[in-house]
Amino acid sequence: MSSARLLESQTSDEDNEDIERRPHQSHSRSCSNNTTPTHPPHPMVRKGGVARRICLIGGALFLLLVALCYLTLSGDTRLGGSEDSEEGSHHGLGKQRISVMESRPADWLLRYTRPDKHEGDDRNPGEEEFPGNLSHRAQEIYEYEWNFKIEEQTTKQMQIRNRHRFDPRIHSMNFRPLNETVHICSESYEDRRQFMQDKPQSDYVQLPVIYFVTPTYPRREQIPELTRLAHTLLHIPRLHWLVADDQEKCNDYMDTLLYRFGMPFTHMVSPMPSKFRNEKPAPRGVANRRAALQWIRQHNLTNGILYFGDDDNTYDLRLFSEIRKTQRVSMFPVGLIADYGVSGPVVRKGKVVAFLDSWVAGRRWPVDMAGFAVNLEYMAQYPYVNMPYKPGYEEDLFLRSIGLQMNLIEPRGNNCTEILVWHTQTKSKKLGMVRLESKYLDDRSNLGALLHNLKLMGVTSTTESEGRNALISKNGRENPHSKILS
């Protein structure tokens, strides 16, 4: 059984509901299941007959006991037929209503102001003891019913609230606490931007911080992708950029680049565990996001918005205003996803009721990583928040680990009718190679510094022995570099 299917059965909505069973039903079941007689049956007695007789006798005694209790209670409280059944349900004989007060007839309270007809009492049966006022007996009943109503409403609210909270019986079996080792390369909490969207920075101090998590990995497109994304994020106030790089060592060039942008950032390295690197497909980006989640946990952040933003996506600036309103979990469609060209929630009457995605595969939450945001105060309720190494199911299992329910989802983007994020992808190519003798990489030209920077970015490399010689052109003619640089 797959972990996703196992998790589906263990985190279903029905598992969290309380079901009250009538005591006499459980008693009857216990008798009906016990078909083995305590003594060897008489040869003339049919097999199982003694057990059935014992159950019948036990059941009759139980019913007699219930009847005696019923008569005792009815003699004390003088409650009528329908009221007795409701009173019994409160004592565990069955849950037959939600609110006692709502099920009463309009004149129910007057019934309890009519005293019993005693011998020598000259009052008419329908005469009230205290016209316009409640008798002491009726006052007690009224207070009891009122308290019962408040108690039931409070219990119901607690059950709904606890249904979405962390349940160790469910979460501990499927998710383990994050134990990532977070290695910080560099970080800055200073925001050196003076103006954002034509407003001074001081105009945004009341906004919650958006923690924008970007997993990345070394390739020739890495620095260009991050540069393009950074110039989108530069327009966003109150944003902390968490850049998690999938490599063993820190990249000094990236540290310099991130600091140059002037926005708050944290640069960390979080390599994928070696045992997953040869898998097809490999769980790319999971180690990066897990490290960012661990960083948030270590800093005990409970105020702000968490968003997973890949380095090759395209973002509408309106998206950030939308996700900043997130109370628990907000969702919105993502463009350019798989066969349908879109993935996102289905909304009816302002509520998310289903999902549109061309690859469901048993996922309860078939959404793209860029299609949701989470409030950190809500996420902090779940100590087992996690993102397991299961390719294709990262979003689904993460959302399950924070106890998401359908009624908690907040649709954004004009009720999920607008595309505010696009899953654009850049085709990756192999590392470039320039064959050039090292003696020409000095300060006689710009080539030395240029190729050095490109090497730091992971875009190209230089060699003296591999490939064909680099050529330089002038006046439309190719010449060996020695002719120009000698």
C-alpha cells in the first residue's frame, strides 16, 4: 500500500467525528456475539439455545432496569413523553437532537408552571400557580435547558475546532518532525529599499511578512533565473526571501548577488540526500523546502505568510497582495500546468468544492506548489509539518501534514478566475565550454574577467585542451584569438 493511500485512510474526515452509541445497543451486541455457552449443552437442547436464553433474560432485566429508572425520573420531574426522550438522550441514551430549546413547542414553559393535581387542591388542572411568573420548578427546568443548550453548542464548537488540529495518532504515524541541518551561507534582515511601488517603505510597516521560499540548484540558468525573479520581488514590501540551494558548499557569487538586491534574505545550502539522486523521477526541491521549513521552525515564526515560489515561475504583482490576506490556507489557479494548461480549485458560491488538474493520481489536494499560501499562525498548530520525499505528492502530503480541510480553503484571484502565477520553464542546456589559453586571460582584455564571472555563475567554463579553439571575429572574418590578443 502506498504512503499516499495509507495517509488517505488515516486522515479522513470521518475518523475525527465522535459517534455516540446507545448503551443498550452495545449490550445487545455483546450478547449476540457471545454464542459459546458457558456449560456443555444438553443433548436435547439445540446448539446455542442456552446462550440465546441467557441473552434474552439479560436483555429483559436490562429493559426492566431502564423502565424503573424512567419511572423514577418521570415521577421526580413530571416531564411529558417527548421531553423524556430528549432528557434520556442527554444522559447517553441516544443523540436525537442538536438543541433542546429549538425542539420545544412555543408554550412548553407554561406546561411546567401547572402543578400536579393533589388531593384537596381546588385549583383547576389548567390554572397557573403564579400567573405571569415562573414557578420554582419551572425556573429550575428553564435554567437546566439553557445550560444544556450552551454546553452542547460549546461542545460542538470544540469538536469542530479540534477536528482540524494536530492529532498525534494520525500525524505521528505518517510524518516525522523535521530534523534537517540548516546551513546558512549568508543572510540579511535589513531592507535597504527606499521606495516600493511608488510608496515609501514606512507605509507598509503594518503588513505581515511574506516568507518567499525559493528552491534552486546549480545549472547554467540558475543565476539568470534568480536575477529575473529578484526584480519581481524588489517591488514587494515586507518580504523575506529564503533561497535554498541544492549543493554542498556555499556559492560566494550568489551571496554577493543577493546582498546587492537590498531586500531581506537568507541564503542556505540544503543538498538532496544521496540516496534519492539516482531515482527516476528524483524528488527535486524537497530538501530545499524542508530546510526552509526548519528555518521557520527554529525562528519560532508565527506571524506571516509562507509561499513556495520556484525560481523559473512568472508572478503577477497582484498575487502578493492576494496571499497576504491568507488566514489559514489560500489557493488560486496556476497557468501552464500539464495537459489542461491550468491547475487550480473549482469554486461554487465562494467556496472551494473540487479541483481541476490533469493528473489526480489519488491526491486529495491536486494542486501545484505555486498554487497555495499558508498562514504561519495556522501552520504553527502542527508540530509534524513536513514535506516527504515522494515525487509528485509533495504538495498533497505537505497540505495533509497541516490538517487542511476543504472548508478552510480561501479562494483568491477573483474566486480563482484569474491567473496570477505561471509555471514557465526554461530549457536547460549543458555547460558552455570555451577553449582558450590561460595566458590570454590576463588584463589585456575583458575576456579574463568576463569568463571568470561566467564560471562563478555556472554558465560556462574555460579549457586549454578540450573542444575547438575559441575564435574572434573582426570585419566579418574569424581569426584565432592569438592574432587579436597577442
